[in-house]
Amino acid sequence: MNLNLPGTSVHWSIFEISVANLVLIAVMVVIFGAALLIPFPGGHRRRHAALPANGKTDRDDGDEPGSEESVPVSTPSGGDLPLGGQAAGGDDTRMWTARIRNLGLRLLPPDKLLPDSQPAYVDSWIYVFGVATLAALAVAIVSGFAIALGGVDWWHYDPVGHFFNSLHLWSVELFMAFMVIHLWGKFWMAAWRGRRSLTWVTGVVAFLASVVECFTGYLSQQNFDSQWIATNGKDGVNSTGLGSFFNLLNFGQMLLWHLVLVPLVLVALVGAHVLLVRVRGVSHPLPVRRPRGRLQRRAAAAAEAADWHGRSRRYDIVKEATLAGMVVLVLVAVLAGVLSSPDVPPVTVRSWATVAPADFMATTAQELAGTSETSRYGPPYNHGSANVQRIGVSWQLLAGVRMPIRPAETFVLSPLSKLSSADAAVQHALATYRAAPHSTQVAWANAYLQAVTKVTFHGSVPSVPKADDGPVPVLVQGELGLARSGGLDAELLAQQPFYGTNFTKPLLFLEDGNYFSSLATSQHLVGSQWGVMNETGSYPGQPWLWLYTLWYQLPGLRNSPNVDLIAIYLTGLATILLLAIPFIPGLRDIPRLIPVHRLVWRSWNRSSGSGGKGDGVAAFVIGEGSLRPSPSASVRGVDGGSLPGEEGRSDPGS
């Protein structure tokens, strides 16, 4: 049904309403009436089940309807009880709601969700970076909301907007830095021990989601750095065949990923990670002496998975979170106020044609000759093969051409056809060019390419030596004038419908020239300079991308035609290994072999003696072939003293 056809309206008194709206209102009235009149499922059964054992109702006993005795109340098991009666529906523990609630209370009782004590071995600054990461994330989210209030380009022209953008930048930098330090600490503490592998996995996946979130944020800035990252990053994404579905050159798509999709995933992952930490507790100290023998290892593993039975101390989790948030907010505000944030203006086709007209003219001729990078690129833009990568299989070829671009037509001929109505010379040159065979068109463009290397300028007017180049000089001259006026920028964006946030065409055209890359080289942003990690000026960039950009520096890889695909494969393999550390013998033993953990728990080891013997992990002993808690394990009260009669009982803050 095509409802885009002209509709009909009804006029009544002072109202003018469409038939479509009348139909919608009628349907709503029908639904409302049905909700009033149709019996609710199960109501008959509930009425019979609610009768007392003597078969009498409240009215039979002389009570008025709605009296206190007939009012149902909620019970802890989830059902409704008349006061003084039993549940009307039988065993309410079978209800989905009751099952989920009981499971939540069993896994995460209030004293674990908001503990007032914690194990005494939590006595190192390494533990602080978890809550610091959460505090920085909160500041990043709030500052992002503030930027959204002013609009996507607010911060480019308004000092207040630029300050909020600076807050956002530095909160993100702190968030990623704290998260990485937190990850380092948990690795050297072997924090996956004691059935905490899922806690490790959710933390690593949250880190990966944070990288995607930060990367899409950089792509959304619409400044020079975001332009360059987009044009270079597209090659890696295109090599996987995903370039047309995740288009780094589409500012609008990257902005929505940054504002909506990835934050939802990231917040969910961080929430799951925090809940798992509360459920399982923080990992116990690694013993100074490694357990020997099968029984000792079994005892240590059981102790690591059990609740903490050793000393504990006061812990105000709400106060800690509040103080961490305040410290991070002050630090971010100082950094934003003193150091601001980068905003090197973006390159436009107009600025390119104005500053480097000779390069612009040569690039235009290359588009006509079919020798530019975009002309020979391959999927997802065209059927070329210059940038097609394969290792066994080519994902690019399998994905196919999803965003067709014919550079000569898209970048030159189509825009000039709009100009030709006002310029007779361009109109005649276009007609001559289009009427010629393709081989002749290419010969003209190649002849012009040789001549344009000797171009001279008289003021702003170019002078190219004569050559057998047909109408190409007129076409290039018209293209230069259109670009200098800003019309070419507008035309390359106007070729797409709706919002005009897809910069694929102008950025590909810019990338075909030398001016764009020369600016990137001067800012240390190119691949040989580890550019994907860098930011313009002296600002910190994206150091968390070091692993990905590492592969582009290695001899034997950096000159490979499949380097982007190799980098993605190797980075993916390293990521899988990072996720699987808790399950791979050898990898998971590194923290035991290189005892960095002794620095984390040095105060605990000194206070407990012999690496904590008689406390924590060592508080479990082998007896008669089974594991049992050591009688020496005790629980400390909130004032630091042992609670009498509490030996062996789990600490509320575990």
C-alpha cells in the first residue's frame, strides 16, 4: 500500500481532520472499549481461589466491600495475601518475577551491593583505578550531554561549547588511561582466579567497546584530525568487507554510533562488570610461595573461589565514589581550562584549490584519466583492484560494490554539468568530451597531465603549456573556478539526499591529491609516524591503538599489499588471547612467574607473615581428603576487632 498518495480530509464545524487520523482515533477508541469490556485472563480462577476455606466471602461475614480485611497486601514471596490469609495463587515461588527476585537477592544481597567493610588486603593504590575509571566515565557522559544540548558544531564556534568539548576530551583521556592502568593491575594480580573469569572477560570487552566509542568520537569531530583518521581508517575497514556498512567517511553514521549505539553497549558492559565484582568479590592475594602438589593447588583454588574469611576493615563505598568523582571532575576542569582541546580546521575542496591549485588541477586530470587512487581502488566504490586485499579470501570482493563511485563523473563531469548552463565554454567542452570515445578521453587527460607539471600562475590565473589535450584544459579550468567558489564542496555533498552528513565523496577526492597528505605529514599523522595514535598539535591522541598501528611499522609487513588485513587479523588474534587469558595455561601463570603482585600486596604480606599463611588463600587446609576452613580464619568487625564466635563465617563485604 502506498500511503504517500494525496489523502482526503473531512470538514466539520471548526475542525479539519484527515480520514487517516479519523481511522486512527477510531481504532484507539475500539481498543479502549475492548480493554474495558473483555474479561481479563485468569480472573475467574483467581476469584474462586480467593474464597476462604468455609466458602464464604467477606460480604457473607458482614464486612463491607473494600474493608480492611479484604485488602490484599504484597508478601515477600511475591504473591498477594488477604490480611491474615494465605496466598490465593498457591506456590508463588514458581512465578518468573519471584524467581528473578530471589536469584538477585541470592547472588547480590544488599550487604554485597553496598558493603560497609572490605578485606584487609585491599590496601594499595592499584585498587583505586577501578572507581576512578567509573568517575571519569560519568564526567565524559555528562560533558557529552552538554555538547549535545548545543548541537554537533556548537563547540567549533562558541567558547562555552569549546570548553565543554575540552571537558569531554580530557575526561575521555582520563577514562581510557585509568581503565588501562586498572587492566594492568588486574592482570598482574591474576584477578580471574576463583571463578572470576567472567569478570575479566566483561572488563576486557568493556575496554574494546571503549576503544570503539572513542574512535567514533574522534571521527565525529569534523576537524582535520577526524578527516585524516577517517580516510586512513577506511582502508582497514574496507579490507574486511564492512566498509559500506560501517563507513568511517560518513560523519552522521559515526556520530549516531558514538552517541547512541556504542554507549548503550558500553554502559551495559560496565554495569555487568561492576555487578560481577560485587557478586564474586575482589580476588584474594596470590601466595608468596606457589602451592605445590595436587592437593595444595586444589585447596588454593577452593580458597580463591570462596568468600573471604580473613581480616576486614571499614569501607564506605558511597563516600569513596563521591570523592573519586569530585577529584576527577576538578582534574578534568583544570586540564580543560588550562590546555583546552584541539580544533585544527578541516580541509575543504575550496581551501585545497585556493592554497594548492596546481595539485588540484593535476588531481582533476587524474580523475578524468582514471589513474587516481579512487579510480583504481576497488570495492566498495568500484570494480578496480589496486586496494583489494586478500589472505586466502577477499572479503572486499565478497561484499561487492555497495557505494558506487565513478570518479570522473562524480568529481568532475557531473558538477561541471550544473555550471555549464551559465558558462558556454564549459558547456561546449563537456559536449565535446562526452562525444569522444573513451580511449580519446584518456589520451586527452594523459596529455594534459604531462603539461600541467609546467603550470605557471599569473596572479590566480593558471597558464598550462599547449598540448594535444582537447577540451580537458577548459574542463579543469572550470573545475578550479567551481572549487574556489565553494560550489564543488556543496555539489559533492548535494549529490546525496537528506542531511548531507556523508563526506565520502569530498574526502575521497581530497585523498587523491597530495595536499591533504602533506598536511598530515606535517602534523605527524601518517602511518609511518604511528599516526593513528596521534592528535594534531601537542595534544595526546589515542595511545590505546598502539597494538593496531604496530603492525604497520614491522619490516616485511609495512610494504605488503595486504597490510591492512594483516593488521586486523593480528590485532584480532591478540584480542582473543587477551580475552582467553584465564583459560590458557602458561598465559594465566605469568603473574605467578613474574611476581609483580608482591608490590600490590606488600603491606598485607608483611602484616600476615609468610605471604599470608593462616589468612585468606592459606586459610584452607587439607584434612582427611577434603577442604575445610582453617580455625584460624576470623572475621573482623567494622572497628577492626574480631567478632567473637564468628570464626569461619563469610565477611559481609566479600
